[in-house]
Amino acid sequence: MSVLFETSAGDIVIDLLVDYAPKECQNFLKLCKLKYYNFSPIHSIQQNFSFQTGDPLGPDSTSSDGGSSVWGLLDGPSKKNFPATFHPKLKHVERGTVSMATAPHASNPDVRLAASQFLVTLGDNTDYLDGKASIFGKVLEGFDTLETINSAITDKDGHPLVDIRIKHTIILDDPFPDPNGLREPSQSPQPSKAQLATVRIAHDEAADLDKEVDEEAAEKLRREREARAQALTLEMMGDLPFAEVKPPENILFVCKLNPVTADADLELIFSRFGKILSCEVIRDKKTGDSLQYAFIEYEEKSACEAAYFKMQGVLIDDRRIHVDFSQSVSKLADVWRGGENDKRKGRAGGRGGWGGVQGLEKWRKYRNEEGRGNEDHYRTQIRERNGRQRRGTTERGNDIETEGSGAVALGKTDLGTEAAMLDDATEIRGGTTRITKITLDVMIVTVIIIVIEGDSKCDQDSEVMSHLIRLPRVLSSWSDTVSILSR
């Protein structure tokens, strides 16, 4: 057996304990069926403890009688209240416990009377209510609604500043027969004048107010985010030194100038408001023509403000000018970049500037490009290679044996060091030498180096010059050697 409560804070589903509190459950179900709880205010909210409802008018109404049971509505005021029952197994130990509010009988304090009002606990271990409130149900769904009610803003008496009311009650299951004379209304009744008189801030009005506030706040937040994003973009592009920069307040922007208006003329006109630190008409960099706007920097902020109010629409050289406070931060950017450049140069030992372009260290292979300082490195490599090949040639020449009387000792021939051109691929098998591959690596490298180094450099290295002089003889000797060995 369950009942669905639709409130302005959300929906709540209450499961009724008909086996433990049948009279309380029957009274509750029939009052819901009569739509008695509609528009009843939720009041006496005690955070993390409980809230109370069930009185159609609420405690703020002077005409409220505190509510009546279903029998009081059908049979008269004499049966307005009924004796509450307290089952020993039912305790206020968990959140969402639903119990009838009771009051002691006037003549017998041991008997407690209930009517229509009930409580819902907002916290655990609320055993203070045991014996004072008669438990008849538990909340099955809608704990988020309970949390909303628990966090509502209230006055000193626990009454919410924005009304929280029961809108509708829907019975999901009713095992009890209807009492005599009970007639269920065909539709939910409209709130009475007495109920409307107890409204503080209607939930709908509060929703509209919150919506307006939220839209305004959202628009403001959107503009702030958009401004920050644009400033960050300008910072990344280099137009702003940093996103949080603000334009100076002592610089005036003047536009719609006549192209013939000069800096000195403008400074003379605006100098009556105060000392001018700079006055510059912006001109095209290529042609030098005026772009018809200027920036005037005053020493005092007050002078800039006076010029703004006095010079708006003034006629200068047959043109009515427009003045405004400058939004440009170019000078601040230049100053900031200059300071950063100095700091970077100081840290780098005089190298680099903004971005470090001018002072970047050249790559190692280009570092001595102007002085040709790598020539010693190449010569050293050539000497080492020639030395290795001389030693290899001598060893191979002594071991080579040829057939018959046509023996040729390569180590003893006129090739000399040129015999080093024979590759390591030379093989000796069964006293027969086979030349499988002959390369000209050293000769080619020598020629390349000579061409690159130039004639002036060749004079500095006699060994390289000797290679060049012997080149024709090397080629002819190499040809003869190949012909002899191939026989």
C-alpha cells in the first residue's frame, strides 16, 4: 500500500505499514483520497532531523485548526482527533520514517491524539520522536526531494522562505473500505483564499526569479569567458604581452582627423587640459600619409578625463573629431618585451633577445662557415686513412705471389702509395692472386677535397698536391697492373 506525493520540491513515494498501524494508515489514505492535503505547506523544517506537514492552512494562518482526521470531516468536530497507536517494533532509526504528529490528551496525558499532520525524518537515529509520533510508513522513493527540503532556506521557526507545498496526492493501493459519506472529488480542488493568504513567495514566482537571475549571471559569465579567451588568443599571437593586461588610463584616442592635421597642431590644441607627454598621429609606414587617428598621452589621468568630456565633436581643420579612452596596449607591450629582452640577454651572457633569434648558437657544422675552420678536420681524416692504406698495401704486396716470370710485387712497383687503391677484397688462393674489386675511394676523396678547398689551400698541404701531381701516373700504372694481373 503506497501513496505518491507530488510536491513543489519533487515527488515522494510513501509505503504504508498497515499491519503495524492500521488506524493511522486508514486515516492517511482516506484524507489523500479526499485531496485534503492538496496545497498544504511544508513547515517546521529542522535540518537533518524532520519536517512537518498535513495542515491545509499551516501554522502561519490564524484560522487554522491544526487539521482534522477523516472521521472529523465526515462525522463532525467531535471526532477530529483519534487515539494514536505506538507499535513497539517501530522506531525512528532511519531517514524517511513517516509518523503521525500527536499531542497529549487534555484529561489523560498517557494518551496521545492524532489528526491529519504527519512528520518525515531527515536524518538517522531520531529516536527523540519515539513515543511522541506514531510511525505508519516509510519513504521508498524521493530521497533527493528530502535532501532539497533539508537544504531549504528557512526562518527562525523553520518555515521555508520559498513555499514548499504538496501539489497532488495519488493513491497507488488502498486496502481499506471507504467510510460512510466519503465521496472522492472528481478533480483536485483549487486553493482556497485562506490558503492563498499564507503564501510567502510562490514556488513558480521563485522559479521565474531564479531563471531571470540565472540568465543574467549566465550571460555575464559567458561574456567574461569570451573576453578571457580573446585575450589569451591575442597573447598567443603576440599582440598582448599577457592576457590580463589593461590599457593605461591617461591616454586619449582621437579619430576622424583631417589628413592635414599634424602632431604639433593636435598637441597645441589638447595641451590646454594638462601636460602632454606624447602626441602622435598614426601614419602609413610606406607612404607616410595620415591614417586620421592619433594617441595623446597626458601626465595626469584627470587631464585625460577633462579632454575626453570637452573635446568630443570639436571641429579641427574642418573635421569634427571623435575622442575616447585608448584601449591600445602596444606601448605597454613594447616596454614589457624590451624588459624581457634585457633579462634574457643578461641570463644568456649577451646572446639572444626576444626569442633569441640573433644570438642563437649556430650548428656545429655551420659554426665556422665564414672562416673555413673545418679544413684541418678533413685533412686529419685523409692523413689517417692514407696511413692505414699504406700499411695495408705493404703487407698485401709482400704476400702476393704471381705465376711464372711475370711476377710483380705491388709493394715494390711505381704505384707506391697509390697501390692502396686495391680494396681489401683482394683474395689469395693457391698462390694465385685475383683482384675482385678495385676502387678509387682515396683518389676521389682527394680530388673532391682539392676542388672544395681551392688552390690557395692546396699550397698549405704538400701531400694533397703530390696526390694531384701523380694522378695521371697513378691511372696509367693502375691500368698496367690490371693488365699484368689479368694474364
